[in-house]
Amino acid sequence: MVYKCQEDSFLKEPCDYGLLGSVPVLQVTRRGADAVHFVESALPVGKLVTQKLDWERRLDHMQQHSGQHLITALADIHFGYPTTSWWLGEEESYIEFDTQSVKPSDLDTLEELVNEKIRAANPVIVTVYKEGDSELKRVRTRGLPDDHKGAVRVVTIEGVESNMCCGTHVTNLSQLQAIKILRIEKGKKNKTNLHFLVGGRVLRQLSACLHREYQLTALLKNGPADHVNLVDKLQRSLKYANKNLQAALRDIAAYEGARIKQQVPTPVYVSHHRKEADSDFMSILINEVGDQNVLLFLTVGDDKGGQMVLHGEPATVAQLGPQVCALLNGKGAAKGPKFQAKVSNFANRTKAEELISQYLAGTSNDC
Ligand SMILES: [Zn+2]
């Protein structure tokens, strides 16, 4: 069975790296039939050099690319999902199917089918046809770059498909080791993207997953089979504890407010910071005090930042609010008796308290 080439593989497959002599190759691009190498430093014209390939990178690309050909062919043959494009990523690769949806059961079967072919160890053969070769009529040439001249290269997975392609490939499907289909996602314009890993990437991903699993086992002190239940339980108890904390903070805010109000004589200025509280805490405290003649400098939050409120007589608040806010590296505005701001640094909180005290001492002296 002959399949049309869907893409210019030079655009889809990242280039090889390596050395020309001792000079690193930074990029390789196609210009017509030539592979243009961009190198770190110039080489003298006519100099003979030994080319050394980054084999690990090449093998990885060969595995992903041949794996793509295999998935594309079997998805079309067995389920009628035609491939319109594909992408070889640094971590994962994906194939774009010209279909709005893919049945989950088809994905399971497809994964079984591609791995079955790997076990069967079918050869992968590259044939280069001369320009005008009559055999080429059997290979459709859609997707061939416009500037292409001369020979045409066809990659055949024996017993599966033939595909015009200029990418790098394994010589036998057994070199793919394994294919893992990861997931599907909605693609562009009614297309569906299928993400997959081939060969070394399957092993690397498995190692990373196992490493995370060992870490979770140590943290949760229970085996992988219980991880999901334990994390769910932890999240629920955290939510419950937070709810209790917020209720306790509301009680503290009301208590603090009542305590300030009951002081005799009524204080002219109170400063209060509560690390774990939020803006509700400040609002409850202000409402409980309920007196603009008591200047309240309230802050909530930790080293990463938080909020401030300066509440009191509007003229005082308008005067002091911006200065206090600037000291705490914040951004906010005054509205009547309240200056509210988001702040990013409490390092200068003591300086802000001193500024307020000095201002109040100054205004009382003026009187
Ligand atoms: Zn290809």
C-alpha cells in the first residue's frame, strides 16, 4: 500500500548536531537538494573534515519519525483517521488527524497494533528513485517541496506502507523498542492531535514517573496504589483546616476590635499585623471598632506580600496613606476614611509605624 507524503520532513524533523572536524554544527537547513551546515567558526574552503554525528540525538529523531510513519499508517488503515501534519517536539511529538474526534477504545487498539508491528520487526527500507522513474507513479508526490529537483526518496515499512520522505529513519521496526500513546487533544479546525512517545523517550518518561512515584511514596508514607486516595484525603482535610482557621481569624478580628473599643481612654492610633489573615479580617476589625477617630494601621500577609489598610479620619488617611503605601512598596488608593493597598514588602513596616506616630505627634503639637 502506498501512502502520500503529507509533509516536508525537513521542516518537521529537527536537524542533526555534531562536529565538522572540531567545529560544532549549530544548525542544518535545506537549500534545494543541499544540506547547508551552519558552524560555530568558519572552515577553510577545500579543507577535508571528518563529520561526527550526535548519535543520541539522531537515534531519538529516527525513532520518533519512523514511529510517526507507523502510527500514521495504522491509524489510517484500521480506523480511517488520515494524518494531515505532525510535529516532533523536544519532549513529546504529535500527529494531527483530520477528524473531529477519536474513540478512546481506538487509541488502545492503535497502541496495541503499533507495538505488535514493532515485535514483528518489519524492515524499514529507503529507496531513492531517479527523476522520472516509472516506479514513482506508484508513490504520490503531493507534499514534495516546489524547489525539489532530481531524485525522490521513498521510505517503506515492509508490509505496511510506502511514504515519500526525506527524514531520518530506523532500518527495522524493532529499533523503535516501544510506542506509548499519551493522549489526544482538540487540534486546529476540527482536527485532533495525538501525542506519543517512541523508544528511548518511553523509557525516560517511565524513569521520570517512577522517580516522582518514589518521592510521593516517601512523602505520603504509603504505596503508589494509595497515592490518589491519600492526596484526595489531604486536600479535603486542608480545606477543612483552612475553613476553621478563617472562622477563628474572624473571631480574633471581632475580639481585637471590641478590645480596642473598650479601652479607656480610646486610643488615637492602633497598629496591627496578622500574617495568616486576609482582607476580611481587616474589614471585621474596622467595623467592630466603628470609630474614625481611632487611626487603624492594619496589615495582613507574609514575606511574599499582602495587603494594608489605613482607616481613620479622611484627611489624615489621605495625607498618610500614600506615604505608608510607598514605604511598603504597594499600590492602592484612598476612599473616604480608608486607604487600601496591595503591598509587596513588610520590611519597612516599623518605619511606617514611626511615620504615623511622628505625624500624629506633629498634629497634636500643632493643636
Ligand atoms: Zn516522514
